[in-house]
Amino acid sequence: MTFSDTLLANAYIYYRQAKIMATQADIMQKTLPVVGQQADAATSAANTARKTLDSSNESFKQEERAYVATTNAVMSNPPTCRFPEVTGRLRVCVDVHCANSGRTPAIGMRIHRYATFGSDSERVIRNMKVPLYRSPDGNMLGNVGDQWGTAPTDPVDEGTAQKLIEAEIPVYIYGVIQYFDVFGQYHETGYCYERVLRSTAFIACDYGNWFDKRPDR
């Protein structure tokens, strides 16, 4: 084979290689959009699966968590009290009961209880400060039985105490229940009851009641 024949042969080989590479590049360019679409589809599917899992987990927590709320308010027996018991001034006291209707216990439950009366009651109740509660402590409330506590009014004289006891003046009991569920999430329930005039019954106020989400003032 002459030198010119060798050059021609090499040139032909280079030509064939270049053509093959060009064909491969063309195939890759046509394939890339498909690969990109497949990658996008896989990412979308993963995101959908993650959202579905998150939603499922949240639904599970909502089904299994504790739900604590007040059940009733009643005048204490006896309806007067003193703090401290011996040297304290006279007050009128109301008991508030609460229960857990959830499937799992309420952890570190706190019941804040207050009682008030008079023309300024609504403003006082609306302006109640909810204590900061960052981590659970204290007791635990399951879904059997209830817990209760007593709320005393400010000190009163004998005449006012008698009017409150006989429901000539309405008395209000209000406060907030704070607790954590078994998943470590914080919850609170605000409550307010008003004693019906000339009755032993208490009814819910038109304000001061909420579940988890605090109302605007």
C-alpha cells in the first residue's frame, strides 16, 4: 500500500468515527428531554408521596392526640373560702371541672382558674394573660375521670358574698387549660362560664372560649 493509499484509509476511518460520534450526539440530544421529563416525573412523585405521608402523619396525630376541655362549673361547697384559710379575707369560690376526650393522655396539664364579677368583668376576661408554657411538667390526665380546681374571687365583704352566693350578682369563672400531647405538641383551651341570675346553673360566656387557636381581642 502506497503512502497516499494509507492517508486515504486513515481519512476514511476518521470520517467514519466522526460520523458515528455525530450520530451518538444527535441521539443524546434527542434523549435528554425524555430523561429530563422522567427526572421531573420522579421528583414530582417523590414530593407527592412526601406530602401524602405528612398528611397521613398529621391525620394520625389528630386522631390520637389528647383533647382537654371544661365540662362544668359549680359553686364550691361551701361557697365561701379564705386564703390563707385562717387569716385570709373572705372570698366566693367556684369549682371548674375538665376532662380529656382524646385517645391518649394529656401531659403536664395546668388549669389556670380565675373568678370575677361586676360591670368590668368582660374586659377583665378578655384581657387575661396566658402564661408561657414551653415544656411539659406536672400531672397527666387520661381519658377516664376528670380534674377540677377552685377559682376564688377577689376579697369581698359579707353583703357582696351573700349576693354572689344567692345569684343576685352574676359571678364569672374563666381561665385556660394548658397541656402537651404524647407527640410533644402544645395545646390550650380557654374557657369562661357565667352564673345565671337567681339560678344555680352556669352557662358558657359569649367570649373567653377557644380551642387551640386564641381569638382576637
